[in-house]
Amino acid sequence: MDRPPATRTPTPDLTPTQRDPEEESVHRALEGYYRTGTPPWDTGVTPPELVDLVEGHDALPPGRALELGCGTGTNATYLARHGWEVAAVDLIDHAVDQAREKAAAAGVTVRLLHGDATRLDELDVPGPFDLFFDLSCYCGIPLHRRDAYAAGLTHRAAPGARLLMFGYGPEPLGNPIHDVTSWAAGVTADELRARFPGWELIDVTPGTNSVPTFWFTLRRDA
Ligand SMILES: C[S@@+](CC[C@H](N)C(=O)[O-])C[C@H]1O[C@@H](n2cnc3c(N)ncnc32)[C@H](O)[C@@H]1O
């Protein structure tokens, strides 16, 4: 193995992301879930709604996909196994580490990035992407960061790109952390229409959970 050089070329100073108090609360809560074991949402099962888009009657042809809030990588790995070129982002380093292990164990290549889906410019994910997948990430993002999330996707979307998103509706879980208003706000179809100009909301299908949840499909204008 090569020995490390005696002196290192100084790397440019990267500006650390400045999270505000609400974002810090979200980060702490999520980190706690991943550090204390398997989070309740981490089923290891790819939802039928994504399977349908990838393998169903009107399946999309494989292209480039970006998963936002990929957790431990079940669905990024699934997409890569089905011929997609996949990049996937999560805020929590522990989740990204597990996602790397999952992709490696499956023998597929996924570009796994530790970072913020509302600050994609800080990551090397230029796109363009044909598919964005978000399983319960956006609905937990602080409200004041959601326009930045939408702009990041819009900027990286190929003409006609899809966004398949699962989200909780308003206040199904109450508000366990009072300074995180987003967790009570959830996500609605009206919000997505307003925050994603240049996209069409082409489908809203209720989820099967005991609280209000939705599968949203948006299509970027061609
Ligand atoms: C409810 S979990 C779902 C995880 C994964 N999609 C799954 O279904 O197993 C939400 C995920 O989004 C991630 N997340 C939340 N806010 C994020 C942000 N701003 N940028 C990137 N990831 C974020 C969390 O760390 C967490 O892994």
C-alpha cells in the first residue's frame, strides 16, 4: 500500500452547513432514531408503488434516479438492481453508512451521499435525473426549507422527470417536538402544487396507513 505523503496539500475550507434551531432539532431526533437501533420506518421492504413504477405495466425505462432521505438504502439498492444509475442522499451519517453496506452486499453501485436534500448544491449531484424518489423525507423537512428542496429538484430534473413521493398528511402524529412545526404540518397536494411550479401533480393516491398518508406523483414539464 502507498504510504501517505509526509505533507498534505491543504484542502479548501468548506463552509459548514448552518442549521437553524428547528433544523438542529430535526437532526438530533433523526440521529437518535438511527443510533438507538432500527428506526420504526426501516422495514427493508420496497413499497409496491415504487415496484410498479419500475417493473409494472407502464414502467419507466431505467435512467438516472436520485433518492432523497434514503435511510439505510433499501430502495436505492432496489433501483440499482433494476438497472437505474442511482444517487441517494441522507442527512444522517449512520444511515448512509448502513446504506453503503446494503448496496455493497447486493453487489450494486449506488452513489451514497451524506448531506441535506434542501442543500443539493453542496453535493456533487448535478443530474439531470429522470426519477426522484422520496419516501417520507419531505414531509418531515422544516417548512422554511421546502422551497429550497423543490428548487434543488427542479434544477436537476430532466424534461418529463417524475417525482414519486410518500408523505404523511397534516397532524397524524401530533407534534412530538414543539419547535419542529413541519412534523405536524405533513404534506398536502395543495402545498406541492404551490411549491413545485413547472411540475404537474399527476396522481394522488391515499396510503394504507391508519393515519392520513399519500403517494404523490409529479411530472416535470417537458
Ligand atoms: C422517515 S425516514 C425514511 C427513510 C427511508 N426513506 C425509509 O423509508 O426507510 C426519513 C429519512 O429522511 C432523512 N432526512 C430528513 N431530512 C433530511 C434532509 N433535509 N436531507 C436528507 N435526508 C433527510 C432522515 O435522516 C431519514 O432517513
